[in-house]
Amino acid sequence: MKFILNVELLTKQAFEPFGDVIETEGSQHFSINNGSTERFHDLANIDVSAEKGRPIVSIFRAQPLQMSLSVKMMERHPLGSQTFIPVGGEPFLVLVAPLGEEVSQDKLRLFQTNGGQGVNYHRGVWHHPVLALKPDQEFIIIDRAGEGNNCDEFFFGADSQIIVEYGQGSQPVDRE
């Protein structure tokens, strides 16, 4: 059975079941450093688990996948959240599914960022590995290091055909 995903606009409200949208628009802020800096404060709930985990910061350099993309798997991090912040201001795609032991194709949501937005996947939220839209797209990643298995993978059955169609001129829709 073929299942085609529509791209949605990434908004805080639409993404709330999956995590946090990291952006300055509508975020709490105040002046610091004698008024020379505006601090946008507490933008994501970073969760690294109390059990022998610590937060780490990494940089990913990602390559775009071939579109139309046939989605084969999703992953989740049961011991901590995972944050993606784009470095170059380029949009990227975010494919997520709700918490649970399995992923249902009819519960998948596909979002496009505006280039100035990052995302923080809450602990245990299913997501596709990074979906860059430009070559050598860089992201600052905040996630967990420490003991324990912090990456589960879910593979769709051979009878599932989940397609992400995205190309030049693709326009996300607002489902709110």
C-alpha cells in the first residue's frame, strides 16, 4: 500500500506532541550584557536522563537524500531528547511519529522548517534521521552521552511504501 506524506508548516502548536520548536518568534526574551544582547530564553526541554547521562554538543554535516524518498525506518532515543539546530539558515524536513512501541504510517507527520527553526525531539519520540535539503548542511546537535542503549530503530514491513515527495516548488501546508 502506497502512503504519500504531505509537508506541513512547522509551528510550535503542531509540533507540541513531538517536542519543541526552537525559534525566536514568539519566545520569551530579555536584554542582557548591559543591553547589547537579547537573550531568547529556555527554548527547549533538554532531557539527558538522570541515569549516568550527560549532555553533549556535536555538529552533523548532512547530505540530502534522493527525493522522492521511500521511508524505510524511524528511530527514537529512550534515554534523552535530541536537538537539531541548523547552522546556515537553510530549511530542512522533520518526519516524526508519536510515542509508542511501534510506528504507524497513518500517524506520521512531515514538517518543513523555515531555516531559522530548530527542533528538540522529546525523549522516546520516533523520528527519521536528519533530512537535509542542501549538500553539506550543518546542524548543531544537543543530545545524551552515557551508559545504556539510547537508540531504538523501527523498520517498516516490506508491504509498506511510505513516500516523501519533495522537490523544487514544494510548498508546506498549514494543518492547524
